[in-house]
Amino acid sequence: ATGSDENDVVIIGGGPGGYVAAIKAAQLGLKTTCIEKRGTLGGTCLNVGCIPSKWCMRDLAVAAILVSLSFPLFLGFRFVNCGEELKFDNALLHSSHMYHEAKNSFAHHGIKVSSVEVDVPAMLAQKDKAVGNLTKGIEGLFKKNKVNYVKGYGKFLSPSEVSVDTIDGGNTTVKGKHIIVATGSDVKSLPGITIDEERIVSSTGALSLKEVPKRLIVIGAGYIGLEMGSVWGRLGSEVIVVEFAADIVPSMDGEVRKQFQRSLEKQKMKFMLKTKVVSVDTTGSGVKLTLEPAAGGEQTTLEADVVLVSAGRTPFTAGLQLEKIGAETDKIGRILVNERFATNVPGVYAIGDVIPGPMLAHKAEEDGVACVEYIAGKEGHVDYDLVPGVVYTHPEVASVGKTEEQVKTLGVEYRVGKFPLLANSRAKAIDDAEGLVKIIAEKESDKILGVHIMAPNAGELIHEAALALAYGASSEDIARTCHAHPTMSEALKEAAMATFDKPIHI
Ligand code: FAD
């Protein structure tokens, strides 16, 4: 399908937006080629984002069972002096969580371990192996669905032709009736700070630190900074988060955010909010940061072994020659599209992180599916008000729909129902009861407007709420739906009861 063969659809970028669009297009019977420069599929998400960062974070319960059954698995930490070395097969948020639990919570559950050590290279090797398996899995899906895969850097020659410098040193031209740009995003650097991926790292470098830094300074209190800060904090780093804004994760519901910040502080993460990084000096053995209050004032200095720059991401269109076809972008470089993902250039579309909207893998996937559905002459649909957001710390924080602040700004009359995890039997039983469920519903109709959950596994619990919002459900609908006992989902039901009436268990 390369060379002079014309495709129905050509996709530039094999991340969650691009590869999902490619598979869906092929499933819809369209002749499809996907071009990816990295040499592996899965994009930022699979190679240096969602997946490698989540490695290392899973339930204490699983770890406890595996320990008690002496399953010979490997996770990158060792129980020493236990007679034999137990190995756990799992990969950073998950592994670091298990290490932290083994060190700090096992004894509380009656599991005695005399000493626990982290083996960072083993942990990282396991993460890399898992990522490798998953990226190869997508190649398998491409073969199964007959998606043609071209490994190389794509650039526009015309609205229907892409020149590809292939990774083996060649060049080919790929033609398509429809071309979808799914080139994603890249790390945003800060003025005056050069990322060397050794002492000053982006999230990519933070996923591959060779040893646990004594002190890690995270610049930016967004979800990526907090997740990576959690990983290294659990493995033993002193973590200080410096943030220009007054709050961490600004998009989060204010009440939930306060509880979340307290929880992270209990885990020894320190916050310097309303603080600006003025300069970074790497001439010594560590890194010296000069800081000043965001509103101006006296400067202070802070030293660290490693600094993680986590100040957001920027759309990636370098080398694509968008100017050659005249595709319009906004001031920050995002490609402008209409509601059918079409750019101003006929036949050229864009999806995922490279267009406006939440920079999330699942949003990119939804874009991809809807975009090819439109191309195939069907109707596509993405409801951007219902894209769930999850911070994969422990506890997790997940939300869907509007925050209380947003509802207030809209001037809508509303009710709030809350239920603390401390009153949920399952959470109490596993001794993991920090958090709450908060539901916001329209006062008159009881229609749910937003749901915010801080809980272990909140990222799973949120989907019942997402479905409820998608179907325009009321809080009474959730409250009157029978929920299995004992589950954490019952906290959602009780919060729903608290919204339209009264909860039982508090
Ligand atoms: P990308 O995944 O960035 O893929 C774009 C691909 O296009 C890349 O592989 C790139 O090599 C390729 N490309 C670019 N230009 C060209 C070209 N000219 N020719 C050929 N190929 C090209 N999101 C979540 O939903 N959940 C999470 O838990 C989560 N965690 C994250 C953790 C971290 C540390 C990071 C950095 C991100 C995380 N994200 C998460 C965000 C998520 O990774 C992105 O939203 C998602 O990958 C966007 O998908 P995409 O397909 O638009 O772009």
C-alpha cells in the first residue's frame, strides 16, 4: 500500500489516537496505512507515558496473597532473610506501591518480612519488558486487521501524499484519499531549563532513573508530576513539588483536591505552591534551584539530586510540513479541526493530543474511532464533557463531569451528596479507607452533573458514574440500583443516597 498504491486512509502517528484509528478504519473496510517514526507502536502512552508509569502500582491485597502463597514472581524488589528470595513479576507506580506496602503495611496485616530492598535496575527491566510486549501486541493487531505499517518520519508533500524517511534509511511516498494527523505531543520545557534526562529530567527520564534520588524536586503539580513524585517518594526519595499556581491539579474539584493534597502530604510529599523557578544551576554535583514567590519577592535556593520538569505537554508537529499544505494551527501549535476532525485542508484530519482538548490516551482513542467513522460515511461521536480523568496515585483520584466550582460558575442550582470511605465496609476490611465519593446533581431534576472519587481503584469505580452521566441518570437512579456487598462501589451508591435523600451507613 506504499509507493504508488493509494490508501483510503493514511495515519501519521501510531499512538493511542493513530493506532486505534488505523485498526478501526481497517475494520470498516478501508485500505489503511499507519506511519510511525519511533519504531514501536503505542505512542507516548505505551512507550513513555501511561503504561510504564503505572507499572509498579497495585494492590497490597495481591501482594499479600502472593507472599502468603510464596508464588515465585518478580517485581523488582526483594524480600531478604526470608529463607529464599521471592520474585514478583510485575512492572513503576505499581511496583513502588507494593514495595511501600511491603515495607510499611504488611506487618499490620500479620505478614512478617524482616527486610525489603528495592532493586531499581530489575524494576526498570521488568517495566521495559512489559512495554515491549504490549507494543508488539499492537503490531500483531495491525497484522490481524491488515493495517499496513510504515516505520519512519512522515511529512506532507501535498494534502494526499506523505513522504516517509524510513528508519532503515530509505524513503517512500505514501498516498491516501484521507490523511489523519495523529502526531501527539511532546514534553514542554521551561525557559532557561535544559532537560538532560540525567539530573534534569522530563517524565521520560523520570521513568528510567538508575537509582533512587535522595531528593527529587518536581516542577509542576499536574497529574504526571504527582504520579512520578509518588513513584520515587515510595522508593525513598524526599519529594518537593514546586508549583506556580495556588493549587495542585487545577482541574480537580476543590474539596476533593484539598483532601488529596493532605493525603500526599501524609505520604511525606512536600508542596511549595505559588512559587516560581527563576533559574537552575547544574555546575555543582547536584542541581541548585533559585525560587521566588509567584507574586514576586525574596529569592530562596533549594538543592536536589534530580529535578523533574513536569510543566505540561505541547502539541508535536515538527518536521510535518503542515505549512506546505496550509493547515491551520492555533497560537500554541494545536491543529485546528471542526467537529468532524477535519482541518481547513480538504482530506486532512487531526486527532488526539495534537488538537485542542484533554491530552489523554482514552480521549485520543475516542477521537480516532469517531474520525474514521465520519470518513467511512457513518456518524461518530465524542462527548468531551464526559471524558473521565484519573490521577493514579494511592489513593487514586478520578472524576467525570463538572466540579462544584464549575456548576457554581454556571449558576445552576445543585445538591451535593458525599460518602466517606471510612464508612465503607470493604475499604475498612482491607484497611485502605482514605477518601470519599462526591456527587453533584441538579437540584430540581436530580440529574447527575459530576462525580468525584478519591479511593483505591477510583479509576475503575468512576466508570459506573461515567455511564450514569452518559445516560442522563439521576442520583436516585444510582441509589436504587442494587450494588453488591461488600464492595467499594457501595460508597458510590451511598453518596447517591446522600444526594437525593439520606445515606444508611453514616
Ligand atoms: P502520542 O501518544 O504522543 O503518539 C503520537 C505518535 O506519533 C508518537 O509515537 C510519535 O512518535 C509519532 N509521530 C509524531 N510525528 C510523527 C511523524 N511526523 N511521522 C511519524 N510518526 C510521528 N493519558 C491517559 O489517558 N492516562 C494516563 O495514565 C496517562 N499517563 C501519562 C503519563 C505520562 C508520563 C505521560 C507523558 C503521558 C500520560 N498520558 C496519560 C497522556 C497520553 O500518553 C497521551 O494523551 C496520549 O499518548 C496521546 O495519544 P496520541 O495518539 O494523540 O499521541
